[in-house]
Amino acid sequence: MSDNSKQKDNIYASPQAEISRFSFDNTVVEVFEDMIERSVPGYNKIIQMTEIIAQSLEPNLDDANDTKIGYYDLGCSLGASLLAIKRGLVKTSQADPNIIQQAEITGVDNSAAMIKRCQHIVDQDHTPIPVTIRCESIEETPIDNAMLVTLNFTLQFIPLENRLALLSKIHSGMNNQGALILSEKVCFDSAVEQEIMERLHYDFKSANGYSEMEISQKRSALENVLVAETIDAHKTRLSQAGFSNAEVWFQCFNFVSLIAYK
Ligand code: GEK
């Protein structure tokens, strides 16, 4: 399943006397593409569909080209989601070239190592929509006239008590046609469902070449770092933040993606 051109994730392949808290440092950045593809079922599908969703939204474009329309990828890592948005907008520009002058894509991540590599990747893409990469906490990022915001597997790393404020800020900064893609690892109220989904996720990782020890050491490193919630908890919070609709558009085992409209 994995692509040989990517550097292989071996971070937890040998036994570690003490497992430190997972962090998005240089070691993780080096293997990140391989790690996320082999660990998150449906990741590539979500990225692919982000392009389609970006294209599906209909911004109010004007001939004067003076209203900037925001597209934000919060927790952008190496920029996979923002590049998918960019591909979608480039296709949109074939029908309405004004999008090239009006769209502004912003990628935000608070890992300096991730941002450095992300900027390098983004610089290789010469299609015409401008992209700005910012190294800061997404809790600090101003959101302005946003058409699409992606929070792909990032809200799960934000302290629980800060999540509503973040979603409320995103909602306030969106225009009336705007949408949010929220992708997360989730947990379940039902112990049986939890066990089934966790086992299937384990089997997915195992089929992708991770050993039992790697899976277990990574799980320990992520404990209290990645805090998953139920789909209902996400829907309730999205509604509290002001979103009118929040629907699951994708699920694979304990990984889901929701789309919420302003
Ligand atoms: C993708 N969306 O490939 N502010 C900014 N960034 C943060 C914060 C924060 N407070 N907390 C964590 N991050 C990507 C994948 S990875 C998901 C997202 C994963 C960043 C962190 O540095 C990392 O790059 C990203 O969120 C989460 O579509 O690895 O499971």
C-alpha cells in the first residue's frame, strides 16, 4: 500500500525504554507522508475529495477583482490539503478566471520543521493562485471572508477546552456560502463499536507493515496528545459554534470527515 519513493516511517520500530510525548519534530517531518498514509485509513480519499469540495463552492466573484476570498488549511503539515484546494481552484478558473485574482490560500501550522518543508513543497507548484504559509498556532490565525476552511486531523490536537472558541472564530470569519471540512479520529459511546473500529484500524496498520510493537509504542506516544471525541460531540460543538449543517461525508473505521456550512 505504501509508496517506495517516500521515506519510510520507522520511528517506533525498535523498543524504546521511555516513550516521549508525540511531537511534530524533524524526525516526524522526514517520514510524515508515509506515516499519515499508512496510519489514517481514507487519508488519500479525503485529500482527493477536498479538491472536489473546493470546486463545488461558488464564491461571489466580481470583475473588479478587489474582494479577496480566503481558503484556509489549518494544521497544514506538508500542505496536502491546501494543494488539493489549489488544484480545485485552478479547475474553477477555467470557467471563471477572476478566481485567480481573488482567491488567497493560507496554510498554517505551529511546527517550524513542518512549515519549512511545506514551504519548499508549495514553492514547487507554479499554478497561479497565491499561497501564504504561516508558522503559528491556528488559535491565533485571523480568518477573513473564508470560502473554505480545512481542519484535517488537527482539531484532535487542540486542548478540549479551546475547541469551541476555535470553531466559533472560524464560523465568524466565513462568508455566507462558506464551508468547513473537519476530519478527525473519533471514538464511540458504544464499547462494542469502539472495540470493532479500533481492531479494524489496528488491522489496517498491520496490513500496511507496522508491527505490533510499533503500533503499541505510537499509541503510548499519542496518549493525551491526540484526544478523540464522538461524532455527536463534534456535531454538537459545530452547532454551538453557529454552523447550520454538519454532516459526515466520509467514514472509514474510526476516522471521519464532516462538512459544515455557515
Ligand atoms: C494533512 N492536515 O496532511 N496550531 C497549528 N498547527 C497545529 C497545532 C496548533 N495549535 N496543533 C497541531 N498542529 C494535514 C495533517 S497532522 C495530523 C495534519 C496527524 C499541527 C501539527 O504540527 C501537525 O502538522 C498537524 O497539526 C496535524 O491533511 O499527523 O495526525
